[in-house]
Amino acid sequence: MKESAVPITKQETKGRSYISLFSGAGGLDLGLERAGWDCRYASDIDAAAVQTLRLNKKKAGSTAPFLSNAFVEEADIRNSRGREILSKAGVCRGDVALLAGGPPCQSWSSAGHQQGFQDPRGQLFSDFIRLAGELDVRWLLFENVRGLLTARGPDGNPGSALQLIRSRLLSAGFQTAVALLNAADYGVPQRRVRLFVVGYRRGDTPPFPVPTHGKELGTLGLKEWVSMKQSLSQLTPLSRENIIRPSGSLAEELSHLTPGSGVKSRGKVESTRPGGHWGYKQGAFVADLNLPARTVTASAQQDWIKDAKLGLRRLCPIECAILQTFPQDWIFAGNLATQYRLIGNAVPPKLAATVGDSLYHHAFAEARIGKEFTLRDLLPLPARLTAAIHYTVKEEARNGASRKAAPYRRVSRLPLIEDTCLKM
């Protein structure tokens, strides 16, 4: 069925309208709309993601309608053209203030093969930048994994991938501000660190939000991090199909673990770590309910919890969505593996709202006086981010050769489970 854009007046769209690409399950869009932005177009190449957007769009009885004015479609950004998006959105070139999205992270993620620009998904930034120019937006916002900060570009040097992306944006007329934000520092019950990039054409450097929460109560006047226990206590009792138990030897291993620890993987011998550089096996960690969750991933192999009432069990999709701060009535399309993927790949709505609010007030505050800049050289990264890149360079010099010599072990995938739609 062909969808048509909902017409609204030019005065309503002027300034605050935006276009969403790589929209996923709608976490970024939900947050931006809460901050006052008005989405006019949203798309994704993933059919389940688009179905999720449509299932939640302008839901009856909702106190905060979602994507009310947006044209939603399944589309490949490589085939998308600015004039067609504007036509479907019912706006004119120059009327859209912001282009937002989360280009696929798998090519930069430590959970993937980190092929960067060699992975076709790593090249989608070029189309994102192309559409920013075709739409003539003033601002650009995208989120990606922390690994993009130190990812290697074609020259093989740590940090050069982000440098290349920022240089391409500069050539397209956008200066950039970059930050690593931990979702837990903004009231999200999850220790999720992500890279945010804001591109801007004119005016002074946009600010990133100031943390509101800290690990310990009273730290610099901040609130204490929100724990898993606090967050999950909001849920109604889980139904039987939400209870996922471990089996076999894994059940035995997990039963002896203290919350906040996991089954260790085989250590890789490195030059500076002769005893092995170990980690926790995927899907074999018992979470500490008194802390924010570890990063909710896109895998079905989520962390386990020791529930006082229900015993040892895996975090189910409903709980992962709550830890991402989706509303309890949010619906995710697809089978359980698809739901985990959509939830894990999303931007936490609460964090998106905080970032969106900061940018909105900076962009449209009447009293703000912008400083013009010349698009010649990239502004330097914050010192903390530059230090992280320098550390990666030194660590690579020490352990690179021995790490590359270590064998790569594939992780088997879990079987898909029957199709269903999850309603929060």
C-alpha cells in the first residue's frame, strides 16, 4: 500500500523538520521527536525495521505520537535521491534542518570483523554525505560504535577512518564535532559507549549534553547511575515464553558464577601479555543487577541474570528493550533473533532525546550568536579522544604482530525462532 506524506504548514516545518536514514527500530527518531524535532521522512533497507516503525507510528491512544508527519518506506540509501525524498516528505530543498541516522556499525564494531571501508556497509557514509548535500540540510547527526574512533582507513593507521569521514564532510561543507558518550551518564540503565558526530555548516561548535548521572551518588552533584534492578522492576511479570534457561555444561558453569562475572575465553598470547589476553565468552556472562547493564548487543546471546523469583535466565527481548529505554508498549517485528538485533542496534531513546535537545536549543535559541568559520581545516578532536587513538597506535606496535598470528575462531549462530511480533 502506497503511503502519502501528511501535509503540515511551512511554518510548522520550518526550522525543526528532519530526515531520518538507517532508522532501524526508531530509537534515535523517538528521542529526537521528544526533543522537539519533527521527522518528515524515515527509511531503512531492513524490512523488519520498517515494519517496526509502521507498527509504532502514530499508535492509537499514544500520549506522544511517533512519526506522525513522516513518510516511512523501505529503501536502499544507495538508490535514494534527495529530490525524491523531499517530494515524499512534502517539503522543499532547504526546509529540512537536520539529517540524522546511524549508518551500519558492523564494519567498525569489535564484535564484527572490523573490515571498515573494505566492507560495503562501511562505504554507506558516502551516500549519507551525498544526501546531506542534495537535501541542503544545515545540521547532520550520526551515531556509531566506539570502534570507529580508532578504526583504520585505507592507509592502515588507527584513527584514519574517522579522519577520512570528517574530511569528506568538510569537503561537502560540514565542520564536525565529535564525542564519546556513555548512555549510563544520562540516565540510561546501560553502560553503552557510542561515538556521536554532529556536522554543521555555520555558527559555533554545537555543545554535547553534560552528564546528569555518575557511578557514585553525589559525584560532582550528579545522580547515581540507574541500575538494571531499578529499570526492570517497572515490568509486569514475564510470561512463560520470555523465560530462557541455559542448558548442558553452560548451565553448570553459569551456576557457579558471581553476578558481574562470566566464563573466560581462551587467552590470546601477545607480546606484552605472555599469559594471554583473555575476555568473556559471548553469551556466558552473569550481569550484576545493582549496576547498569553491559551494552545490549544485536545478538541473541545476551547476558544472564540470577533472578530471585525465576532463577537463572537470559535477558529476554522485552527486558533488553527496557534497558534501551524504549516504552513498554513498543512493538518489535520479526522472530526473537530479529527482535534482539533491532533492539541491540538501536540508539537508546533517552540518550537520543538528550543529544537532540542539546542540538535543538543550540540551533534555534533566539539569543544565540553564532561564530562564522572558514571551511579549510578540520577542528581537532577533543584531547581525550586523541589520547585514545595514540594509545591504540602504541598498543598496536607492541602487540599487533602477535595478535594477528593468533587463530580466528568463529562463533556459531543460534537457530532462528518462530516468527512473532513482540509487544512491550
